Amino acid sequence: MRISEAAALTLATRLLEEHGAPRDHALLQARVLVTAEMKGHPSHGLHRLPRLIDRIERGVINPEMKGTQRWRADAVLEVEGSSGFGPVVAMAAIERLAPHIPDLGIGLVAVRNANHLGMLAHYVEAIAEMGFVGIALSSSESLVHPFGGTRAMLGTNPVAIAVPTAEEPLVLDLATSLVSMGRIHHHAATGRPLPEGWARDAEGYPTTDPVRAKSGAIAPFGDAKGYGLGIAMELLVAALAGSALAPDVRGTLDSHSPCNKGDVFILIEPSLAPGLPARLSAYLDAVRASPPAQASEPVLVPGDRARRRRAAASRDGFDIDPRLWEDLNALSPSRIPAFEG
């Protein structure tokens, strides 16, 4: 079925408010979920909302918390997340650091013990809107097997980068795993088999069954390259945030464990070289205009496809599993129509 952005935001925000979240916290968390749906990434979208509510009810999310911040150095803001919503804790810290970047040139936020962030693009896009280069890193439970291995030992360890230009920023958001575990869960929830090569089961055998893959391991992207980048990110986030390493991380995919992964955000003042933003934009346009491998599929740069999907979803709504929409409405006393506003 198709629902509108307004309906999705209204329902998600209301459900979170009904479970103790302040209005601004509920709206930010809801916006992160709905934007993921609009960009075509339902694995990070509304299907996570029932789990968030369950985690609030079990006391492993404190919806009122923004985290406790302290300056570890002039350019390093350390945050104890205090089990708050990941987006709320992260954006509060980014907004605290941002005013100092013109003087510092570069600054870093290191977060531990906050809940799942969702798509990292949300944060680097916000940083780019402030006029800065943004880099975001996050860790997770052991979900990825090493190159040449079969047992999950690394997190999916995503990275996102946004570089402002004279027009839209370049926005890259990717996991160091072949896919996210959220996507495996989405396949399981919708009954769709996995493509070959995505995952192994708990015994280490290749599988296309998403239910078996949930207790197994995902492949690193690009074999040794993704593995190398993933294990470097594993140590980098833990070293900066003081958070747990993957085998000891819990709380991003279950309903009962406190979340103890780490998050890092880096804000950088771009060069003031004359005409630089225009040159960056012109370069991206030249890449887009370069000869495509297939005439029907023009070259894109990172962020293009997500922006187009989001614009179309804002205009026309987006598709959602009817069962999920019914389940979400069942969690609230009053029903939200699929198209509102």
C-alpha cells in the first residue's frame, strides 16, 4: 500500500510520544525512520518502530535523554548517551560542537551507549547544511565474517561522508558489510529469499534463507577490501568512543539489551579557496555527464538516487507493507489514514 510522508510522520511521532518521548525527540526519531523509507531503505525505516517502542517499555531506551556531554579536548566532545534515542543524542552533540568549528577548523564527537542511529546520511547531510564537511562512523554487534572466515566477528561498521558544494552536497553512505543486518531482517519479515553470497548460517554454511542468516554472518563487501576497512573502523570507533568491540556489542537489533556500540562524527571547515564550491559542483556535473555504460542509465554520483527517491516520495507517497501499517496503527488508540495532510 502507499502512504504519505505526513501520515507516516504523524503516526510514528504520536506512537513515540505516547510512550514517553518529548515532542521534539519523538519528531526527530520519527523523521529518521520515515526518511529512510522515502529514500528506498525500508530496512532502516518504520519496521524498526515496534522494536523501539518495545525497548522503551523494557527500559533500555530512555526517550527523555539527550546524553551527557563533556569536552575531552578543545576539539573533542565526548558523550555518554545514557540510553537515549540515537538520533537525539547525536544531533544534540553535533549542534553543540558546530559553533566551534569555524575557530577550530576540525572537531570530533565520540558517543557511547546511545541507541541505533538509523541511516548515517541523515547526520552528514545535516552537517553539510551547516556548511561543513561531515564524516560519520558507527559500530554494531558481530554481524560480519572476516574475509576467509565463517563466524561473525565484526560489525557492519558503516561510514558516511558529505561534502558541501555550490549545489547539493555529495553524500556517501555505506556499510563495510555487503548489506546491513537490517536488510536481512527486512527480507525475513517480508518472506523474500536472499541473493546468493550475502550470508552464512550459524554453522558457517552459505544460505539464502534470511531467517537462518539472522543467526549467522554477513559477508564483507569487496572481500578483503571491505574486511580490511571494516576491521579498521571497528578499532577506530572503539578507540575514539571507548565503546565495546563487536563481540560484546548488544542492543541495535534486539528488544532487551542496553545498546553499547559507539558512534563518531567529524566536522571539518572546508577550504576558503575562491570558487571552490562551484568547482566541486562542476566536477560532479562532469562525472554525471560522462559516457554511461548503458545509454538508458546515466551516470550518477553518491546521493543522487536517494534525493530523487525522497523527492518522489514527498510528492507521491511511498510503498509500505500493509501488514506493517496495520500493526503500527494497532499500537495506538486512534487510526491514522494512509494519506494525511
